[in-house]
Amino acid sequence: MYIPGISIMSTGMLRYLDRLFGRPTSWILFLIKKICRRKRTIQQLYNLHPKKILLIKLWGIWSIILMSPVINNLKKKYPEAEIHFLTKEWLHKIYDKDVFNKIYSLNTWWILNAVKDFILVPFRLMKEKYDLVIDFEVVSYYTATLTFMINPAYSIGFRIIGKTKDKLYDFTAMYHESKHITEIFSLPLKLLGMKHVDHDIIPPSYDLADEHKVFNEIPDIKNHIAININASDLAYERRRPAQYYIQLIDSLVKKWEKILLTGDKADKAYVDSIYHQLKYKNKVINVAGIYSLKQFFVIINSVKLFITNDSGPLHVAVAYQTPTISFFGPETPLIYGPKFHPELHKVFFMNLFCSPCISVFRDKNFVCNNQNKCMFEILPEKVIQEIDNLVLNKKSK
């Protein structure tokens, strides 16, 4: 699976720069807001009939899939409104253009591209004269600053106690780590007066050409189990131990299961290292770095089971209602685990005294003082016992 435009600037670096420059900037703009911007009332927000709405989501790009119900609900409430989206540079690879009226993107591939876009994009967005901007970033100072600079008629963001960024919005929804992320994303809709929110996820889109390519090259794909052994640079500690995956795959192959190992080009070296250690390679296909993102969607929508670490591809499988087995440790499934169709999904989470250790209240910085035992204590034997149930109860394709 090749994801175009992934930044060679790490997520950690981008977040460090966001804090470094964002905190002082947010205080300066807050003072300007107090002086220059007239206070909006919640009744005015209820009575709003926007012509243009901008949604913002930059980090955790796969989370866009989990916030997709927001789009459906906004279209139902404001059928005449244009819905625009600002994100990092490859959202159009997830959804077709008919989901949004217009997509703006920030190029974070290289620091000079990032600086240029972070400066110029606000001026492009100011020209749109938005009636409503909703910022779905929870910890980003930049998006809060951007929302203020766009100068929409009304703005909504998330509030975290102790953060100055929330002072730049007209209205805020309180962020709760006790709620699933789909519920968290729906909180701004309640500020708009929506009492009943539809949580149906919009599955990623792909073309028939992508489907034909995958089916021609893997004609019996519906009999395969796909395995994602990877995790993003947000926290590589979300990866399950390599030796556990080797044991699991060898056990499945002995039971006559066919396996696909997935991953993008950045994951290829790591996936190759696992593949070369397998005892039974004849029934394992390593497709890491081979297929495009949309072809990866075809694979996830077609296999009979998807086994994965806590990572973005899990959300893709959930959107397609593909049965999954997933492993959580540093992050909690309470927020990011499969919420709907529980009969299709099995989540492993040891819930140790130190779990979870990734929190937005620490800017999602990974802190582990327990040698990553949350992942090491999910033994392969426990996982193997669960696989037959999900395969037997698989969805009809």
C-alpha cells in the first residue's frame, strides 16, 4: 500500500513546532479577539443557515474515516451548503470528490513546502468567506490559529483544560477521553442543535480498475487473511512483537490459511524482515509496498479477516464491515476501537495499571515505564483461539 505525500518530517517534529510557535501566537490572537471580535450567542448559532462550511482535520489522517459521519449529518441539516475540507495532502485518495465540494491541502513533505503552505493557505481560505468553520483537531495550536485567521462568521473547536487554543473559537465542545472518537467528533454537531446524530461511517472509495487489478493478481483473495504488523511513527510501540506475529502466521498457515502481509513503502523493510523469518512462506504473500492506497482498500474489503495493530487500517476495515482482530496497548480501544457491529470484531487489550499511556492531555506523546508489556502480554495462543470464530462468522461478501 503506497500512501503518496507522507511527510519526511516526523509527526513528533511537526507537533514540536506546533507547540513552540503555537502557544505564544494563540495568546496574542486571543488578546486581539477580545478587542476586535464581537461575541456570538448560542441562539445565533442555532439559527445559522450557512452557505459555506469548512472542516479541518490534519493529524491522524485515518481518523477522517471516523469523522465521516459528521459530513452526512451536516449535509442533512444544511442541504444547500458547500462543505469544504482542509487536511494533509492525500485526502482525495480516501474519498471521491463527491464527498466534499472542495478540498484544500497542506503539503508537509519537506519543511520549505510546509512553511509555504502554512503561511499561504490561510489567505486562500480567507477569500472563501466561510459562515462556519469546525476544527476537529484537539491539540493543534496551528489549526486554532488558522480558524481565527480565516475569520468565519462562527467557529467551533474542542476544549481541553489548560490549553490556550480553545480561547480562539466562538464555541467549544469539551474533549472527553471517556468517549469513543465518533462520539467526540459529533459533539460540535450538538452545538449546532442536532439532537440525533447518525454515526454511519462512509467507506473509502476505489475504482473498478483497482478491483480488477487486485482480483486478477490474487483471484482467491476472499479466502485470505490480511495482516498488518505496522504502526505509524506516532508510536511504534503500538506494534506487536515481531516474534509473536511470526508464531501466529506459521500457526495459521499450518491450518491451511492463506495470508497477505500488508504495508506501504515505508513499512516494506520491516514487513520483509518478518516474511524472511517465516517457516512456511508458500501460503504467504507479501504485498507491502506493492499496491496503491485504493488497491489496499480493495484488499481490506475483500479478505475474510483483517488482523492488525492499533493503527489507521483498522478504521478502514471497520468501515467495510470486514471482521477484525486488533491489538491495543499504549492507546485505549475505548476511544479508537471498533464501536459498531461487535460480532465482527475482537479487541485484545490487557488494561494494565499503566494503560493507556498515550493521551491528548500530554499532546499524545508516548511514555512507557513498563517495557511495553501491554503488547508483550497478548500471547499468540490467545489470538489463535479467537480466529476461527470470526472466520466462521464472517460477513457475506
